[in-house]
Amino acid sequence: MDNEINCVSDYLKMAPAFESEVLLLFRGQGGHYPLYPKIARSDPKKNTVAVEREMVEELSRRLAGDADFSGMSEWDKLAYAQHYGLATRLLDWTTNPLVALWFACSDLDESKDGHVYMIVTNKNMFVDTKKDKTPFRLSKTKIWKPNINNARIASQNAWFTVHRYSQKDKAFVHLGANAEYSDEIIGKIVPKARKSALLKQLDKLGINHEFIYQGVESTCKYINWINGIR
């Protein structure tokens, strides 16, 4: 099926799109879930702005001895926190389609299909952090290219969508229901039975747990995977 990714070479059929001057962003998920940021997934109707700011402030307190982190802007702290697991209003995207495919397969959950999403961007979608000094007061959900302040952002070619709590809707609105984005999102299915085989193909191209996450812990997880240990 044209809508399925059964091998990495299927991706190559999209080569003309990859060569386009239009910026394409990709996201891989182990299942078909609404495109909400982590902070909003359990209850999209809950206004989490205050608790999110408190969480970032608590992280800042705990990393007070880290001069690099302490000197970061509010934007950069949010990106750093996101890549180390804090629940934020940021949703991860990448300019590398193979990285997205890895995320769609990496859970190895053969009970559900993985999904890869692509946003065809336009200039009106991007945030200007010189004008928007804080990520907590955006008037619209925007796309952001972060500074590279940790190895994971670099290896994952990371970008983000920065989601806002809509006072009008009294909820976070997932991208599929956002009028500005919904028509620009293309989805592909990764058949659940192909996840393991696709991970092996991606590994031959250097896309694996060790590359994605960096560090000794990730290297150990990669060695476990090579030896069939989960």
C-alpha cells in the first residue's frame, strides 16, 4: 500500500519531496495518537501553564550548580528539559525522516501499527523568539528551531511544535484539529509486524538507540538490542 512503510527503500519514493525547498518536519510514534505535547496528553482540557512553569523552575533550582543551564533563556531551558523527559508544551519533530521512522518502530510493540507524520511547513508557522520572549504566552501554536544545547537535539535534528492552551477552546488543540496545520500533515503507517525488520535496516544506516540518545546508558541499551535483550 502507498500509505505504508514496509522497508526503508519505501521512504526513497518520497525523494522528490525531500529535495523540495519547503521545510518538511517528521515525527514518528509507536501508535496512532493525537498530536498533543506530553503535558496535555492525560487531560487536554486542563490549563497546565502554571504547573509547567513551576516544573521548569524546580529543574532550574536543582541544576543551580550547572552554569550552562542557569544561563539559558526560558526557551532554551524548555528545550533542554524536554529532551531529558520533562513534560512540556513542546512536541518533538525532526528534519531527518529516518530518525522519525526509528521512533515509529523503537517500542517494538507488535500489537499496534506505528505512524510517521510529516508537516509541510510555511513561513507563517514559525515562531520568532526575539519577539516572543517566552514560550508560555504564544497566541498560536508555532514551530520552533531550537538552539543546540545538548547532544540529543543535535543527533535527532530536533525541531518542535510549541503548543498553547487555548482560552477560547478551554483546551490544548492537537495539530490534527488545528486549522493552520491539519491540511499540511501527511501520515504514513508502519505495519506492526515490520517494526523489528525496519529497526535492523535503520541500524545499517547508523540510526539506532546509541545514535539517537547518545551517552553510555544509550550505548548499553543498543548492545542489549543487538543481542536480542529487551
